[in-house]
Amino acid sequence: MLTRRLVVCLDVKGGRVVKGVQFEGLRDVGDPVELARRYEAEGADEVTFLDISASAEERGTLWELVRRTAEQLFIPLAVGGGVRTVEDVGRALRAGADKVSINSAAVANPALLTACAERFGAQCVVASIDAKRDGDRWRVYTHGGRKPTDLDAVAWARECVARGAGEVLLTSIDRDGARTGYDLALTRAVSEAVAVPVIASGGAGSAAHVREAFQEGGADAALVAGILHDGLTTVGAIKALLREGGLHIRSVA
Amino acid sequence: MRVTLFDYGAGNLHSLAKALATVPGAEVRVQEDPLRALDTDVLVLPGVGAFGAAVARLAPGREAMRAALEQGLPCLGICLGMQLLFEGSDEGEGAGLGYFAGRVTRLATKRVPEIGWNQVEDERTLAGARLDTVYYAHSFVCRAAEASVVTGWTTHEQDRFPAAVRRGRVVGVQFHPEKSSTAGVRFVQTFLREVAP
């Protein structure tokens, strides 16, 4: 039986891990390789780099960063942010990423998912979906949550999988950064709609929220970022709570 | 000890190469030519790509590679690399090495690909490294014709499949040891120390 996974997300820019500080822009919080290794040692099941670079110069450092990380990290590494073409995905994989998440580019050109899955295999194609509640449904947004689309999140998740995505990274825009818990209804709706793993994202404020994402949301994996980086909790503490809750998780020897 | 990764061209060998290189004395190299890849002390068949494309790259050296394995060349096949050790695959055209009897077929489960950490049961591949929970990313599995070569099993939903096979100095694993954290790296190290000293 597959374990539920705890995925740690690091925002990277210009080869460094950065953190958004309200009204003050971005603050450098460390070396991605060091942080990724530390989270592996603590028991993280996977690391995701979300590239938030604004310029081509900054983005150019990403592949070198992925290469350095892959040489020292022995758990899966996913990369997302600004991936637009089959060539981008190939570059990320050659650099050492195990998976690549595709967001806005998949909405603009859904055939991209199929092309990547055929070329590299469905296991490395992650459909990243940013969704915001709209009445009794969820609307898909692109461009970092700024641009609304006409897509319904559940239907779009189904289409992504039909087109070749091997996983869905599902982020609630409403909950992102709010630390009030994952959008459990959204997570459940998508988990029930697709037959590939769903990674719940957006809203983790405590270890209990992660447990809810699994037990009530039906997620296969949960993405955490800020609460770990800020030291509010630890990978070990989250996993201890999950284990207490009877969830099947990987223990670190 | 020369350790050669046969590269089918799909890329991403960084973590595996580094895991192998942690063993003192291991000189890790990457070779795209299947015949040249046999000029080595240990052959590693990595786990990225699709079966059809990989056997096409392997074809010019297929007979020689199979003969080398039968003659005792230590070999570790990972994921797709394990599948190449079998006769053929539903994933793509072409003949595998046929070192192990059996075919590669799609996981008979609702959730395909299997992505994530799963347990290995009844594991007895290597004496010095026991496996527990390891990382999988695959859609196909090896249906070994002889259960005696299977040295570990994993169950995904209702499908129980070989996690590891071994005959002589040839080991195949369906999971990714290079992505299975400390325990996986230890498995790779132990393989080099135990099977290919």
C-alpha cells in the first residue's frame, strides 16, 4: 500500500530560496541544496522547487541548481514554475528533476501534457492547478493565480489526466498562505474525480491540517512550505501526528 | 572498480551516479554504446525512458550483453533497467535481454502509474541491506515466470508484483533506490560491496 506523502515546497529565485514578506518583497532564506537535504534528513518524502524568477537571467540559474540538488538529494525532486515547452521539461529532467509541474502552459495548450507524457512518461508530468472557489464550484486561474479562466477545476483535472498527467498538484488560491487549512472540499472533489495521485496544496497552518487533507480531503500527498520554513512545526512532528491518526506513512530509520 | 551506467538517452542519471560514487573505489562512468558499456566491472541499467526506445538503443549489443551477464558480469537494473532484463514488454516493441524469463505488463490497478513510497515484503535480495519502504514511479511491472528469482514483493492496490529479482550476480529492482533516501543509497552501496566486490 502506498504511503501518504509529505512534500516540502521551496520557492526559488536566482538560485536561492526566497520567502515573500508582506509589503516588503522577497527575503533570501538560504541555499536550496542545503535546505532540501535538511528536509530529506528530517523525513520529507519529496521536495518541490517552485521557480518564481521574474527574468530569463534568474531562470537560467534553475537548471544548474537542479543539477547540484539532484547530486545530493536522494528523494524525488519536482520542479515547477515557468515551464512552457516540451524542451523545458526535457531540460529539467536532464538536469536531474524527477517530475515537472506544468500550470499556465497546459491551460494555454493542453496538448503539451500529452506531448510530455509520450516523450518522458506520465510519471514525470504533474498538472499544477490553481483553483479558487466560485459559488459551489472552483474556477481555474493561471499566471500565479492572477488570471481567471473559464475552466472548472474538477473537469480540468480530469482532462489533464486524460491528456497524460501522472499527478495533480492542486492549490487552493483562497487558502494559499492563509494557514487556515487546506480546502478540503476542493481536495476531495478532485481526488474522487481522477485516478492519479492528488497533492493538496495551500493553507497548511498546522500538522492537524495536513492530517485533514488526507483523512477528509482524500489526498495522496500534502504540500507544506511556510509552516516548516518558519519553524512553526517540523516534518517529524507532522509525521508523528499522521501516524497517531492511523495513516500509513514512511518512517525514517 | 569500474561502474558503467548504460545511458539510453533519456537523461537524469545524476542521483544514481552520485549514489554509486559514494562507494570508495567506484569509478562511475556513463556510456551510450551498449558494446562499449560491457567493458566494465559492473553494469548498471538505469531507470528512465520507455521500453521500446531503450531496446532499440540496446539492440546492437543485446546478444553480447546477455552473454556477459550469463558469464557473471555484475549488473543492477533499476525500474526500466530491471524490465530490460526480461523477455519483452507490453509497453513497446522489441526484445529485452531475456536474462529473466517472463514479460513486462501494465499494472493491473486503478491508479497507474504507481507514484510514491511503498513497502517491500519478504525482501532477501542482499544480505547486508534490508529494504522497507521505497520509492516507485512506474506503470509496468515484471511478471517473472519463475517465482524463485523474486527476492522481494510489493503490492499496489490488488496487484502483487516483483519488487526485486536476482539470479547470480544480476539484480533487478522495480523501485528507485537512488530516490529511496538513506535506505536506498545503502542498498546501492551494498550491491557494489556484496555482489560486485
